[in-house]
Amino acid sequence: YQRRVHGGGGHMKPTLKPKNACFGSGPCSKPPGFRPYTDPFGILGRSHRHPKCKKLLQKAMADTLRILGCPPNYRAGIVPGSDTGAVEMIMWSVLGSRPVDCFHFESFGKGWNTDLVKHLKLPQVNSYSCPFGQLPDLSKANPDHDVVFTWNGTTSGVRIPNGDWISDQRAGLTICDATSAVFAMELPWEKLDVVTFSWQKVLGGEAAHGTVILSPRAIDRIKKEADRPERPLPKIFRIRDNLDLLDGNVINTVSMMCVSDYLLALQWVESVGGLHGLIRRTDANFAAIEAFVKQYDWIQFLAKEPQIRSPTSVCLTMSTDRQKVQAIIKLLDEENVAHDIASYRDAPPGIRIWCGATVNSDDIDCMLNWLRYAYLVVADGRPAFPPNLKPTNPNFSSGPCQKRPGFAEFQDVHSVLGRSHRHRLCKNRIVKAMKDSLALLNAPSCYQAGIVPASDTGAMEMIMWSLLGPKPVDVFGWESFSNQWVSDITKYLKIKANVYKAPFGQLPDLSQAKPDHDIVFAWNGTTSGVRVPNGDWIPDERTRTGLVICDATSALFAMDLPIHKMDVITYSWQKVLGGEAAHGTIILSPRALERLAAVAKEPIPRPIPKILRLAENLDLLQGNVINTVSMMCIEDYLHCLKWANSVGGLRGLVDRTNRNYGVVEQFVKENDWIQFLAKDPTYRSTTSVCLTLKATPAQLKQILKALEDEQAAYDIGAYRDAPPGIRVWCGATVDSEDVRAMLQWLAHFYKTIVVDAPTKSKL
């Protein structure tokens, strides 16, 4: 690049453009040198609980703490729902035992204040606010109170300059949303008890996952029974019950694609000099803008005081009207010079330029030259196998599931990575994903679909938290996840419900469902190998007044479902289509929408976290989202849908699944040492096929290890609370010849470990 002087006369159109025009403040520009994703760690389609994946999760957090220079006794973990989920998890889980001081000076901080006052209804909240571009009086922080604040105002261009105002003798916790500050600024870690962030900001990672960093004081507070807040907590917020997330575990399924991408970003950080290298890059970018602003009197920082100006999310105003500002932004976007630089929706009119470390200063210089030009122009005028052959793909995990055949690498064909999810290009892709899903499922034309945070768990909890309460509930549980919904409804939401349960491998009495009750169930038991055979038991839509709410995450796209009999369907992309986790989808009937409209007018009296507030966010059915999504995951899902149509659509997917299940069924008939966990053929699952073996637990463990060591089958152990055995995923992305090859290896190792080994021992 040639550095250009931001001056001179005339309106000559610049000839050089930035190599990377992504200046959006979330998701942010990918790291320099980003290449098509090729699964460098060999983990896509693997269970996130497998030691290989868990080690990578642990590494991600350990490297994060090390690079940031956190004290050695601080801990970190991955949580659902991006930074929003991280902040709300903490607030919902720890606040209430002390008064709270909330300092907010931009949109997200204001959202946390709303959570505290309106939804958590804490008895004593002191709210300190100020206009955009300013800081509230931080000296009002009481050391005996819990303090909630953002370090950097992503939407206002204001940052907290230092931590001098935080007492070293404090009794309360300091809870800091630092999502656009970590990796770009020096933070006083000893003064911060909880720090949250999302990977999508300074490191240019993917969204949908959040990180919490906890001090010993914060961990002590979480553990203390006396401080346990008495309020219903969604599963995805129960950090007290899931503190093992600080050891590489997770509350719900993560996208290993996103985890890999984050690890690659951390590798890049090391290559540019670690934290100090990132800060230098950020400061250089900010300095270029600072020099530009000093040169021209038609552009100003929104933050008037230099010491509080953010060096990452740089907010600027221009001496012209709103329409001309929009025209300037449009010109720069259409010229592929600067994407997604409009100020945040509730901020003063202007532009917001991301100057984090993944942006190159030469691109900043180039963009600014175009900004000057635009101002002047606009304001101024993817053979039967004996054991010597192995499966082509040994991934038989039941979640995340095997990627679609032919998957080689992620290609950003539509250039959405690093772009704002609110931009029309990204929004159109989101809308297409939902429309194509409904079309592929042959859903009634009046049904609508939307993307929600935190995978299928988040989708189900959003529905239960948002819709249940007005009517009695019939809930059916017969495996791990449906039993979880029973727990949510009865223990956490404290709704009086009729609970119908059955042991693993069986179905409860579905005929107990009443037409005037809401009905909650899972169509397919991912952990029990049991499915609902049909919808004959569901009350006719002409007579029922309750809603039918179905968790169909391991059934959809693999079985014929009576969608017209269900009012709410939830699923995650990671199952039958082999997409990525972390995002959920809800499909709603008109009756469900009517309930939502009623709830919007007369809310159900319970605290609802922001990421579960469906009634307030019905525009997600039009392509909007509650919080930031991973466009990498969305594009991967669109490729999954395209592949599904290439194999014959829904009928093709069902046929492929049934073919795989048929191979397993024939194998079981031919071998008396293996049986289905579900004894009744009519309700055996065709996707998550659960089997028991005539073997001891130790022998079973040996078989599983041998299959993995031989690279013949990964992640097929039974679910942690299910009877010992194996669980083979037979969804449509799996090739039937691979299933046949894997079963031959299973027979081989059963013979060598169970049949032959005792004989050799006697000899």
C-alpha cells in the first residue's frame, strides 16, 4: 500500500481499496491470513466430550488466560449464547445477596440494567447512566455492593480508562462485560471478579459462544449455598451446577468448528507478539483515525474527552444530516470499501469503525481516503467390507454428528465472514436458511421459523420459559433430554404438571395427553434409541386448545413427522444434516404465534433472560436474531440444505437413514450377543440406534477403545446416564457402506476381546 495524505482538493475517486473491507463491530474482521477452514484438528463430527475435543476446549481457555496475563488462580470456561449469554448467566446465577451498582453508558450496558431492574427485579439497584459519548460517575461505586458494567462501550465509542475507581478492599463482586476490550486493552485483572467476552470481537472469531473468566472470589460466591438466588434458572444458565465448565466441560453442545477457529485465532495472536502485539495493532489503527479527525472539521469523535475514547469501536459523527450519513455509508458499502460501519441502531447518527487488531492499518488508511471522497461527493453535492477395510468416515457420534458427504472445507462463497449479521446480505442468508428448511420439511405454508441461541437446549428452554404457564402441562420423559424438560418445568419453572415417564428403552403412555393441556415431549430419544412411532395420540387440532411442543432435534429430516399436528418444533443443525452446534431453530404454527401474541400483551410473571425472550423478539421469524450468530455456521447449514436437496430432499434423507438403520437391524438379527435397548420394533429410533452387548463394562470399554484406536468408529459409547452399551448414529449424512464396515470391526473386536480372550486366559 501507498500511504495517502488525507487532503487535497477536488473529488477525485480513489483507485486503491482496502484488501479487507470488514470494519463491522461484531462479528468483526477475521484475522489476517485467514484461509478456508479445513478441520486442522480433525474434530468435526466428533463428540465434544471426547478427550481429544475436551483437551482442545481446555487449551483454548488455558491459552486465553495466559495470553491475557490473568492471575494464576483465575479460571475460564465456555458458555452458550455469546457474550449476552455469559453476562446473563452470571447475573442470573450470582446477584441478589447484595445491593447492585450498575454503570451503563451505551446500549448493552443499558440492557444489563434492564435485566437487573425489570426482569430480575432485584430489591436494590443503583443505576448510574449518562448520554452516549460520556462516562457516568464511577466514583459512586460502593465497595460493599456488587458492580455491573461494561469496560468498553461498543455502541458509544467510550471506554473506561483505568480501574482506579475499583476498591481493593471491596466486599462485593465486580462483573465486567469486556467483550470489545479484552485482547485490545490493558485490564486491571486483580480488580475484576467476573469478565465476559465473545470470540467474535477483537480476535475475529465466530459468535454464539461466550467466555467467562472468574476470580477466586467469584467462584466462592457461586459455590455458596447461602448466596443462591431464589429464582428459576434455565439449564443454560446453571453455572453453580456446571462449574466443571472451568475444566473443559460445557453446559450444552459447542460448535467444534468455532472452537477450532478460535484456537487458530489464538495462534495468530502469538505470531504478532501476544497481548502487547494486539494492543499495538489496535492503537496504530486508532491513531490513523485520530490523525484523520484532527485534519478535517466535518468529522468528530462521539466521545469528546480523549482519555475515554475507545480504540476498538470508534464512533464518529459528521457535520451533515442523517440521510447524507446513510448515503455515505451506502456508497462505501457498494464500493466494497467499508462494510457495516453504520452507528448502532439506538446511538446518535454517524459511523462506527472497528479498529481491533485483526484490521490492518493500511486498510484503515485506504478506507479513510474513501471516506473523505464519499463525504465530499455526498455532503457536497462431499464392496462389502471385511475388517481389512475401514469406514471412509468413522464418525458415528450422535451429536455433533457426521458432516455431510463430500465436505472438505468451509468456503466463504457469499463473503459473509466478518460481516454484520444485520447487514442485508447476511440477513438474506438467514431468511433463506429458514425458508429452505420449511420447504425441505414440507411444513404448512402458515408455519414460520427462526434461529435462536444455544442449540436445541436454548430453543426448548426459550419456548418453555416464554409459553408455558397459562394452561396445565402434560410432559413425557423417557430419556436424558426429555427428562431434563420435566425437570425444567417442575423444578425450575415450578409449573404444576402431569409427568409421564418410562425407563430407558420404553415409551410412556402417550394416550394420557389431554386436548386442553399443553403437551411437551421429544419425538426421538437421542440417548435411549426410542422414538414416537406416529402422531395418532396427539389430540386433533380441531378439539385441542393446548399447544403441542416437540423437541425433534434427532428426528427432523430423518423421519416422517406430522408437522401439521405440532405447534412448536425445535431442533439443532448439528444432528441429521451434520451442521454445526450452538444455534437452534424453532418452527411455530399459527396457534403458537397466537399464544405468543397473548403473552406479549399479558406477560407470564417470571424473570426471563434476554436470550429467551421470544415474545419480545418475534422479528427473528423475519431473519433477525436475538443475539449475534456465527455466519460461518449459517453458511455451513445452507450447504447442508443444498446437499439434502441433491439427495432427493426429505424423502431422500429418510431413505438414507432407513437404509443405515436396516444394516444395523440385519446385523442384530444375525448376532445373538447384541440387542436393541428398545425391545419393541415399532418405536426403535432409526437415527440414534442404542444397543446393548453381552459383555462386562470393562470389556465394553476395551471394545470402544479398540474401535477408536483402529479408526473404525468414534464416539459410540452410550450416553452417560443410559444403560451401558453403544449408540450408533445412522442419520442421512452417514454412508450405509460405512455402517456395514464399522459393524464388521465391531464383530471382530467382540470376538477377540469377549469370546477369545477368556479362552486364551484359561490356556
